[in-house]
Amino acid sequence: GFGLGRVEAFGAGRVADTVRGTFSVLARAAVHSTGLMLPGRSENLYSLEEGMGLLRGILRQTDDLDELVIADRFASPEKDLQEILGRP
């Protein structure tokens, strides 16, 4: 993972830098298919639409990825995770 520092200092620039850094590491590792959650979405610091707009801009600058899956935050993480795992 990549540390983003204090939540109070979190902003679009930090998200963009972190995602670019992530893609750079993946390219150096010759990874062409990955999944990720946009930094800060688990804390709901910005909307999914805002994050996807930022992501589209970054992806226009790279051709290293063939497949990218984006996970997003659950409305109720514990409940949804339990349902996914098939636990009561």
C-alpha cells in the first residue's frame, strides 16, 4: 500500500499523485491487470464520480494497463463483507 499521510491534508492532488505512483510501480513490475480502490474512498472523502474523473485523466497518460477493476466502498462494510463471505 501507499501511505497518504494525515486525512486532514488529503486532497485531489494527493489522490492523483498516489494513483500515478501506484501505476508507476505496477508498470515497473510488468503488471498489466489489477484491481484497486481509489485512495480515500473508504473514508468517503470525495464522490466516486470525482474519483473516476481523476482516474480517467491519469489513465489517458498511460498505456501500461490492459485491465483495471475499481472497487468502491460499501454502504455497510462489515455487513456486506459478511454477506460476501457467506457468514451470518
